[in-house]
Amino acid sequence: MRVSRGFSAVEVMVAVMVAATIGIPLLTLVFQERDTEQRSRFEYLALLAARDAAYQARALVACGQTPDSVKRDSAALTGNPLDELKAVWTDAPKLTEYSADQKRVTIEVKIDAAAAGTRMQVGTVNAGWVDPELAKSEKRRTSLSLVFPVVRPPGMP
Amino acid sequence: MTSRRATTIVEAVIFGAIASLVVVGIIGLVTRGSKLVDFSRRTSATSSDLKNVLEKLSEDAAELVYLDNSGKAYDSSQGGTKLSFVVRSTRSESLPAPPSGATGLRRIEYRLDGSDKLKDCIRTVTQLGPNNQAAGSTEEKLAVKGVSSFKVWPIAAVPQAGGKYVLSLADAQPAGLGGATVACLLVEVSAGEASSDSALESQTVTKLATKLWCRNRVIELSRGALR
């Protein structure tokens, strides 16, 4: 008669280790893929916001605003996208608003003062997509910068 | 001959509990893992659709010359409507060789197509010949069953005294003044991925709002060329 002796503790441990060796990297891959996808999404949202801010600054100066007035301190996108145009559109309607994901993007616009008073000045948009405090501990990129010119129309003071 | 003792009831309960936890854990991880994979795939596809639509529209807006439909806003929920405008462009498109006397103008149309909640986004380019006659067109799907709503409000720059400009909606009265020009498009687009799991489907629907600037028009304003 054949007697089944069951599994020993060592056999069970080996089986668990084999399963863990296969399972843990697989799960890590799943979570990494999710992380990469999210990062890519926020990078695109930041690029979109940075491009908008750069051309908005150019447009505002082209509409007769001074380069100094288009500077923006670092702040998260919020509310109505047309609110940023109030210098040239006092009663802009509220037609849409930034989504929850977009509100995690911060935008800062700087204008180089070195060429102040000349017709063309250089501006920089910094767009961040991670909380600046959190970004200090992050080793990967959490912001991007775009450099652009602002050009005063002829005859503008 | 070796002898084996039977497990005690306490050992059986402990081993049973551990085994149950392991099984529940594995099922949980596999289910959560597969949901995560599915969620990632869907949000990734949604991001691709949004990028396709917004990047192409951004390129078109950069070269925009004038708006059709008197600059009226476009809302995909109003059936049968199109976003239509004319650009001056030399970008590569699948178009026949331009006829002699062609001005480099192209009519661009965007529309959502389909009866499902998530629709195809279709962009049509029509080459304009002399006297703005159509001289060949091409069509591409920027998103397949991926866009749920698409709204565009054209915004115009209207000249003021002293060479300054103010902005207004392109279909508002001031935008009809001489010297007014289109400045940007305020765009709101929602995209997602169809799923049999409605909760998952609604989680992956993403809405974006942004302004796409008519870059060539902005440069013209900077040069003072439109005064």
C-alpha cells in the first residue's frame, strides 16, 4: 500500500519562495507601469499649461500690456482659464474650468529684467506637476521649463 | 516504519486560517493587479487620444487665418455641427498636388462621429484652390471611440485706441470690427475608453481645458502688422 506523506516544511518554503520570485517582480511591473503612465500624463498636462502660459504672455504683451505685468508667481492652475486674461478681458465669461488633474500643475512666469525697456525680452515658464516639498525627495524630473520671447509691438511705451 | 500523528484540531484551525488568508491574498492581488493593468491600459489610451486631438488642433490653431461659421462656438453635443476654420499651411498632408494659383489655404474641420457615448474624432483637411474652391481633401481619425465631448470657443483680439487690443468671444459684436483677428481657441475635451465595467469607464474619462493660441496671429500682433 502506498502511503502519502504530505509536504515537509522545507518543501512548502521552497514552493513559496519560487512563487514569490515569480510573483513579486510581476506585481512590481504592474505598479511601475501604472506609475509611469501617471507620470507621463502629468508631464503632458504640464507641457500643455506651460505652452499656454508662454503664448498667453506673448499675446498679452502683443495686446499692449507691459512685460512686467505678465509675470506670474508660482501657483496651481485653478478655476476659469480665461481669468488669466483679465488685463485685456475684464468681463470674461466662465465657459469651462480646469479639471482636477490640471489643478495639480503649478505655473510660474518670469521675465528677464536685463533687457527691460528694449523691444524684446526673454521669458521663462516653469511648470511643475508635483508638490514642491515632495519634489525635494524625488530623484526624477518633476518640472519643465520653456524659454520664449515677448515682443512689444512698435510704438508701445 | 515511521508513524505520523494526526494534526490536532488547533493546528488544523491555524493551518486552515493561514491557507485561507494566502488564497484570499492571491485572489485579491491578481484581481487588483488585473484591474490596475486594465485601468492603466485605459488611462494610457485616453491620454493618447487626448494628445492626438490636442496636438493636431494646436498645430492647426497656430496657422489659423480665419474662422468659418462667423466664429461661433463649437459644441459636439449639438448634432451635425463641425468646428471649421481656414489655415495657411505647408505642413505635409495626404493631399493631391495643389492646382496652379493655389494660395496655400486649407479648410480644417473637426467633428465627432458615432452613436456611442465615446465617439471617433475626425479631422478633415480640404485644399483650397483659386477662389477658395475645394481642390482635394483628406480625412483622418484622431481618436477611435475615445472622445465623449468636444467644445471650442474661438476668441478674438479687437483693436482699441492707442494701438492696444482687448479680447472677446469671436462671435460677439466687437469681434466684427475692422482689424479684429482670431487670437486663440479655448478648448474643452473629454476622452475615455469604453468598458463593460461602467465604474471603470467613468474613472478613466478625463476632461481637459486649455487655450490653444493662434501663434502666427500673435506674432502678427507683436509686429503691429494688423493695424
